Amino acid sequence: MTCAFLFCFAFSAKATHQRAAEITYSWRGGNAYEFTLTTYNVPNAAWMQRDSLLINWGDGSEEYVPRTAWQDLGDECVLNTYKAIHNYASTGTYTISMEDANRNYGVINVPNSVMVPMHIETELVINPFLGYNNSVQLLNPPLDRGCVGKLYLHNPSAYDPDGDSLSYRLVTCKGQDGLDIEGYSLPQASQSIEIDPVTGDLRWENPVIQGEYNVAIMIEEWRYGVKIGSVVRDMQILISHCDNDLPQIQCDEQYCLVAGEQLDFIISASDLNGDNVTLTASGAPFEVAVSPATLTPESDFGLQPRMEFLWNTVNAHIRNTPYQVVVHAKDDGSPVSLTNIKTISIYVMAPKVQNFVGEMQGHDVTLSWQRYPCPNAVALLIYRKAGCDGYEPDFCETGIRDGYQLIATLNDVTTTTFTDPNLPQGMAYEYRILAQFPDGALGIVSDAACVELKNDSPLMTHVSNDSIDLVSGHVVACWANPKEIDEQYVAPFSYSLTRVLDGQTSIVYEGVDTSFLDIALDLAEATSLLYKVQMRDARQQLMGESALASAVMLSISGTNEEALLSWTEAVQWFVDSAQIFKEVDNHFVKIASVTNYTFTDTDVESDATYRYYVRTFGHYTLEGIMRPLVNYSAIKTVRIGHEDPEEEFSYVLPNVFTPNDDGYNDVFEPKVTGADLIVGARTVIFNRWGNILCDTEDPFIQWDGKNKLTKLDCSPGTYFYITEITYLAPTGEEKLHLQGSITLIR
């Protein structure tokens, strides 16, 4: 008994009774960082002796770091600050940690807590490609107390000096050697205990048993979608019995404004029990280096405390994530003072580009706008969509909505013009422009610039399997007359139709009709099929020609459980939807409608044969042209096998690439599974007018966006490809035909 007594006395004499701790850091240049270890202790003799603590730097070294400051916070809690600079030898990911004995006696959710050390960790990522990093700074100390049966709230008020995106989650408290504490559990709640992953609000609804509890909050930093660091705060929460109620906070939870505008609002508080309330606030707007926000007064105390928030925003405040202000209202109730919080999100948005207009010049569209006023922008992004319906962005909305295609990224933000070349006639387009900032933040989108291209050449409208006789596979090609014919041309007009069948070009029709039934082929046997038409006047002057338009090219493969259908249609009109037809009891019936280019039929049986075709619907965006444009594929047959292929083969081509030498997406290339099964390949890439830009037998294509003849860069825009791959399947060689469009963006 005497030995046991002496052991307990000796242990308690050295125990520091750690209540909370975290490690943060600031970049000091190169690979040097200044680290700050913050601890919250019960004041006792052991705490007084802790004038330095051992920090493991995560690179195989450790160091005793001196205490640089301490402060008695009252309520049996002392704040300690330890600081040191450490220089890392190289880039990498480092876990910085501190472990110190010991936690309080009797922590309810930490078994045998007085024997369990506190271990905290912080992650540092040194990656020059992401940029050097400063960790979050936790502006709100973990001092808030709670009561049984009453909502408990806490927010660490994390401020990131770099403006990185933050996420929050609860993690298991750690003990000796950084291991999760055996038997640890989250505090018991009558409903739930959780943390908001976006705001960082810890919400415990509601404590069940009085006592001491520990939780650990991990705050992770994200830059360009990559984790760049994290900080863990291990904190103690004291729960007592009381009849007190949380004070109430009066202010909105979200504000949006454009950089350069002033934000001015009142924050106030009150208490249902008539207690006095101390009102304070913390957060990023008060910490920014340029034009920080102010509170008047900085804090207030009384029955109806109030403060005025004032922030004159500037361009430097534009960022991708909202600024957070955490408001604290603490009453002076007895026996426990309760604290309520409210997290305010403030979005500082980049202004829209002004006076954005478009002008048609032949087949080109020239866009112009007023010089952008924010020099900290890194790019102007130009978007385009077919048709012109327009929209007004909602309040607090930035960026671009779905349905627009990025056609240009202008890195010189002083630029005020851009030309979109070689557009197909017969279409209307809507353009938008907006600014982008270093952290990925996007500005408010500009007003729409709508342009209708001159309709002065014939337009292909149909390249379709003959709907009257789908089995024959004969192709109906149709075109529309231009609506705007120059007075220099003399009627009557005639047409010349060119067919490109599996890469072979021939003129198949000359005459005055605007349609042609091509009976010399079976669409089901073709691997690629395109048409274009030229128009001449009575003196045989060329009046114009259409762009190439393809047939609906259907491919089908079968497994023992499903039939996989995919199709392409490289055309100038807008394809809205497709219907899939399947032969059932010697009749074709519609089995699905889709808005993409694939469909999987699972209603099949092994060792059975099925037939399908696809019907597509589309339209030109100019008025006066037939709509919908209905086109049919060939009828294709598939036999459903007993087994899947021994080795999976897939070959998928992207629809966008960016040959700008940034090391990402610089070439047009496929994603391939089972590349060793390929025994033959050919890809032809051409522009709207049928000029071949790339012709390769490399199955990986590797087109760099240059014209194969001139070796010059092709201009941004839409191009077309035909790819045929021969590969080994379980039943022998099979061919995969792909045909579609690729958008080149610089």
C-alpha cells in the first residue's frame, strides 16, 4: 500500500494535466518554417516546470522548444506558447508532433485518462509546384463550457493566411506513440455530436452526463483540390449541471458583395435569462494585410450588446472561398457561463467584365470588351454555346452555368478583343467572359453577347439511313438553301454533293435537287461516312459549301448479360436526343430515349441475337430551318456471348484537349485498357472544311494540335476525327469505329 501511495504521489507531481493543444506554422522562406506549439494546462507545479517541450519535426530529428509566453486565462486554465524555427533539407510531407504527460484525471471518454499522454500532430507539405504554405491559425481558444441537456457549440475560428480551402472533421484523440487511444469514443449525446465540414461549427446536441471530455478536430487545407496540410486541435470540454440558456445572436449568416464595395452591418446579442452578455468576434476579415475589417467597439458587454462590422473590400480580397467571421456571445450566468456562436460567411466576388459585345465578320466572330479592372486576375475565360437564350446570374452567383464550352483562356488580362474563327454558318451563338484568379476563384459572368452567323451557304440537314427502307442501308442526304444570297449570283442554282466513304472521296450527285438517295452503299457496311454540298449559280460561280456532316454511326458489343450500344454523329447542328429501337417479335420498338451517346440494354439473354438502330433529333439555332432534324443509323446486329472477354478492352477518346505546353492534356490521346490487344489502328483528323490535319497509324494518336503539312499550330476550335481500331477479341479480330469531334483550346 505504501509503494502504491508513493507511486501515485510521484506521478501526480509530474502530471501537467494537459487540457488542449495544437501546432501551427508559418513559412519563413526556402524550406524554413516557424512553428508555434500552443497548450492549455491546469495550473500546478508540474506546469511551472514545463519551460520547454519536445517536438518531433517529422524528418528524423526532434528538439526541445522553449516557452516564449504564458497567460493565466482564469477558470483553472493557463495558455502557453512555444516557438522555434526548423529548416527542412528537402521537399516532402512531414508530420510534426508533440507528446506530453498527461491528461486530466477522470476524462469520461478517455479510459484511465490520467495515465494517457496528449499527442497532437500537424502535417506540413513542402511542394513548390503547389506553392509554399502557412498553416491555419486558430483564433478562438477552446475555453467554452457546457451544461447537461443544453446545446454545446464551439468553432476554432480557423484563419488561413493563404486563402486555401478548409475542411473540418472529428478524429480520434491520440495517446502514447501517436496511437489512437484504446477505448476512446466520442462524448455521449442525447441526439448527436458532429462538426460542420465547411464552417467548422462543432455541435453537441446535447451532453448527457456532467464531467470532462476530450475531442480532436482536424482542419485540413486544400489547394487546387490537393491536400497541402492539416492541424489537429485536441481540446477538453467541461460539462456541468445548470438551468442556464444560451444567449441569442442577431445578424445574418451570409453576405455577398463585389470587391470595392463596403460591407456594413450590426451584430447584437441578448439573453433569455436576463444575464449580461459579452459579445466578441474573430475571423479572416480582421486578419487580412490590406484593408482589414473593423468592429466598433471591438467587444461589448451588457444586456443588449452590439457591434458595428465595417469592411471596405478591395481587389486583393477576391478569393475562391468565403471569409468566415465567428461571433461569440458569452453570458455571465451562474454556476456556468454558456457561449453561443454564429458563423458568418462573407463572399467577396470579382466584378463582371463590362461592355462585352460580339460582331460577325464572315465566318468569324470578333468579341470585344472593356479592360478588366482587377490586375490580380490571372486569366480571362471565354465561353460559347449554341443558341442564345441568355440568363442573369443569381445573387451571390459566380462562374458559368452548365451548357457552355470553354473556347479560350487569355492569360493577358489587359486584352480587350478575341476572334473565334471558322464557325459554321447557319448557327446562332451566345458568348460569355469572366475572370479567373490565382486560387481558382471565378468572377461574376458577363452579360451575354449573341451573334447570328450569316446564312449564305447551303446547310447539310440529313445524313440518314433511309427511314422508308431501313434494311437496305441506303443513305438519304439532304441540305437547305441559304437564306441570304448575294445579288451577284444568278439563278437557277445547282448543287454538287461529295461523299467521303471510309476515307475515299467522290462526287455522287450534281443537279438542282436538295436531296439525294445514295443507293450505291449499305450504311451497315461503312466504317465512316460524311457528306458535304457545294452550291453554284447559273454561271457556275461557287457560292459556298457546307461543312462536312456524318451519318449516325452505331457500334454494338455484347456480353453474356448486356448489349452495349454507342454511336457518333459529327455534325454542325445541335444534337438534342436519341431514341433506341430494338427488334422484338419481328417489329422494332422504342426501348429508350437518352441525351448522350451510349445505352446499355440489360434485357438480353446469352447465346441470342438482337438487332438495333438509333434515331437522333437535332436542330440549327437559326430560325427558318427545318426542325427537328431527324436522322437514322444503320440496323446493327449483335450476338450475346456466353462469357466476357478474357482480357477487357476499351478505347475512349476525349472531347477536349489543351496543347499549351503546360504538361497537362497537351496531346489528343485515348484512354486505353488492354492496349496489347490492338493489332491495327488509323486515325484521321480534319477541320470543318475536310482538310486533313493529322493522319496516323499510332493507336495512341498523340496529336499535338499542329497541321501535319505546315507544322503550324491549329487555331482554337472544333475539329473532327475518324478512328478505326482492330483488336483481338475472344472470337477473333474485331474492329472498333469511333467518329466524333474534339475541341482544341489554347
